[in-house]
Amino acid sequence: MAAANDSIVGTQAIRNGNSSFLTLLTSLRETAATEKEFRFFEEKIYDLSERLRGERVHLAVLGQFKRGKSSFLNALLRAQVLPTSVIPLTSVPTYLRYDSKRSVKIRFEGKRDESFQSDSIDELRDFLSGFVSEEKNPENALHVESVEVFFDSPILEKGVVLIDTPGIGSTHLHNTEATLNFLPLCDATLFLLSADPPITETEILFLKEVMMRVSKVFFILNKIDYLSPSEQQEVIEFISNVIRQRVLSVIEVELYPLSAKYALESIKKNDDLLLEKSNILHFEERLKQFIIHEKKDVLTDALKRKTVDIVNNMLMHVRISLTAFKMPEEELNRKLVLFNEKISEAERQKTLSSDMIAGDRKRLMQLLEEQSELLREKSRQYLIGIMNNFFESGKEVKENDVRAAFSDNIPVFFEKELGELSVFFDKKVAEIISFHRKRADEIIDAVRKSASDVFDIPYHEHEGSVGMEFVREPYWVLHQWKSTLLPIPEDFIDRLLPRKRREQRIRKRLESQIKGLVLSNVENLRWSTLQNLDMTFRRFISNIDVEFKEIVEITQEAVNAAVQKRKLYSESISENVAHLESLVELLSRYMQQLGV
């Protein structure tokens, strides 16, 4: 057994006032490493440390065509990495991540990847242009799904992942819906505006949708180099008032005027005064505060709660051992039998809870089938409406024109329906998970309570999964909506028939095509939602099983270890009691550092 003074590793750091959470986790892990029974906790503490070190802030950058979005991103990177163009770039999302080695990874539909590495910024930009420019990849003919740029930029090194989205002004309207569906996975958005014109009706409508999906928006007013100081102030007041009146009922709008042009020129000329004049440093300082004091605080709070749970388990472990050393062996054995009976009851409750979760999951799947049937009818009526507009126009109907209209409208319609269906089921799943999470925490708590009652030690409630969990990496999904079949030549017989008879034949063929398009696209959407629901429930059930198993094993191991120590060290009880009491004192200090 380790000596008492050896187990108190890290105490000096606490006494010296080093209260950083990461330092505390390091000290706590060192303490866990000194005790054989704490090795399980050592791994858990290490995982929390890695999560704290590795957390990234995901910022989606939104902007209309000609707002200078690529220039702004290049200014943040302090390098001309992204290609710029006078025409819209291909609607492909681009992820900008930190790495000491500069490279680009292109992901194609079908999950095929192509990578390119170079220290040359010009070579990286030229390679990128081949996949994200409309000139070299018109209408995304290469079927690029997403792009990742790895670059040694200071802002990326601070833990920021910038995501350049297709956003507004895309040549494909459904990309706007895809962008909106993607935003809830991000921590904040940067909404780019400029003075030419200050803000459009399209941007206002888009902003209203954005605000329903993301909690934090930073507004960037680019191109202030075109404005005099008085004009700049006038534009800032105008945009702020429009956002307050039309989008947000807030006192203050976070709007940051800057010049990406000046920032990029300052890099070329190595001119610090020009960089200061660009005003980009002011925004970067605000972003830094957001990362440290807003986003990271939420993560730190969640991890602290989990750390408190771990320390409580360690304290329970030690206190059970203390009780065992001080208790007559006969009484200890009797309490062990009683404790095992309580564990068996908790396991029965866990089984009942699992059955209830399975029932709710089944009902949710049935609800998905009902919603899918409603969507089939809604989409059928939508496509019939498009078709009827042609027949009611009074002009001669050309079948391929109707099919082209299907092709244009189906992606927009179904991308919007996907977003609405996702929000609907997110709420339903949240309600179900919340109920069962509470129930699972009660069952897990019952194990702790049993140990507390049986061995007469302090009881601490299980923290459960309170606080934010950062387990999802934002990812972009391109749904392949089936919009039409291949164009067909007009049937020879149709040309010989009177117009009324010819249009009857065309309508019949189109109605058959509508049926096929509805079935295939609704199934695409239904299957995507089904997979998400299934994965969510599988992950939730797995997490509950792991948590329950862990608390049972931790508690039972504490009891069994106490019994064994009682037998093995019956002749040195006082020495062991002193050692265990020193551990209780140390762990209590950690709890104080955690604010408990």
C-alpha cells in the first residue's frame, strides 16, 4: 500500500493557489494513480482532461454573394488561402482547421477522398480552385461533398474551426435550406454584410430563419474602406436599426465594422498600422473573449460537474473502506448481504426502464411512418400543383418543361421538409430522452443511496448528464434528392394527336412520374430520419447501460475491497485508517477547488 504522504500528490499545487481546472485535473489524476483501487478513475479523469484540451469552437460564416466572404476569411487566416472570384463559387462547404502541415482534403459523394499537401499558399489556392470555383467545377459537376483546409493560422490554433457555407445567393436554392439545417450543430455564426447595399430583404428573411436555429450571431460589416467615417457610422446605425426592428428585439446588435482588404494588404506590405486600420483586431479580440468566457465556460462547467461526480465516487470508495476497518467483521458481512440485495433491486428497476425506452422508441418509429405518409400526400399535391400550372397557362404543354420545373423545385421543397421534420423529431426525442434520463439518474442514485444507508457514509446525489455535451462534430450532409428522370423525346404518336388528347397522354405520364418521385424522395427523407433516430436511441441506451454498470461496479468494488482489506490488514488497522483519512482530507480539498 502506498504511504499516506505519497498519495497526497498535487496538494502543493492547490496550496500555491493554482486553481486552473486543467491543473486540478492533472493533480487529481496523479492522486488516482497512487491507489490501486483508483486506477479506474485515473482513466476517466484523463478523458476529461483531453476533452478540455481538444475542444473546438465551430463558427459558420454566412454571407451573400459579393459581400467579400472569401476575403474576410483570408484576412482572419492572415493569408490568401481561399480563392476569390467575381462570380459565385460552387456551393460546397469548406472547413478551415488548424494543422502545422498545410493541406487540403476534398471529399466527394460516395465518401471518396482526395488530398493535396504543400507549404506554398499559391499551390494550395490553385488546387482548391479546381473544386470550388464555378469556372473549373460548374454546378459542382465533380460532385464534391465538402472541403477541408488545414492551415497553420493563429486563429485556428486557438481552437476555432471556420466553416464557409454556401449560404445566400447560391445558384441552387436548396443550399440555403441545407445551410439552415446545418447551423444548429455550430456554436455561433458570423454574418457578413457590406455597404453595397447595407442589408437586403433577402438577407433579412434569411436572418429570421438563422435566428431560429442558432443562439449566437456576430454581424460583420465588411468593406468599410469604401466609406468615410460619417458614412460608416450612418451605415452601422441603419443596419443595427433594421436588425432590431425586423429581426431581433434586442438593445444592442453585435456589429463589427472592418476592412478585409486593408487586413490582406497589411500582410503583403508588413504594415502594422494598416492592420490596425482594418479594425479586424477588434473583432478578433471579441471572438477570443467568446471562446474563453462564453463557449469554454459552458464546457468547463459541464466537465466540472462530471469531475465532482468522480471525486464523490472516490470519496465513497474511501469512506466505505474506513467504515469497514472500524466495523466488527460479523456486522460488515451482514451489511454486505443487505447491500447486494439493494443492488439486485436496482438492476430490476433498470430492466423495467429499458423496456419503457424500447416502447417509446417503437412509438416514435410509428410516428415517423405516419409523418412520412402525410409528407407523401403533401409532396404529391405540391408536384401536381406545379404540373397544373403548365396545363392551366393556356400555352401548349411540353413535357420536358414540366420535368425541368420538377428538377428545380424538388430539392428546395424536400430540403425544407427535412429541416422541419428534423426539428419536429428533435423536440420529440428531447422530451423522451429527458424523461428517461431523469429516471436513469434516479436508479443510479439509488445505488449510491444504498451504499450511504448501509455503510452510514455521506450521500451525494449523482450529477447525471447536466450541462452541455460536446460530442458532435458539425458535418454537412448533401441529400441526393431525385428530381426528375432523363429528358425524353416527344412521343411520335403524340405529335399526330389533337392537342387535348396529346395533353391527356402527357398528364398521365407526368402523374406516373410524380408517383415515383414522391416515393423515392420521401423514402430518402424517411430513411435519413430513421437512421438518426435509431443512432440516438442506441447511443442513449448504451450510455445508460455503461453508467449503471460503472456505478454498480465502483460501489461493489469499494465494498469488496474494504472487506478484503479488513481481513488482510487486521493487524494494522490504525495505520490504514490514518492513510484513508488523509485521502478523505485530500479529496475534500479537491471538492473545495471545484466549488463544492
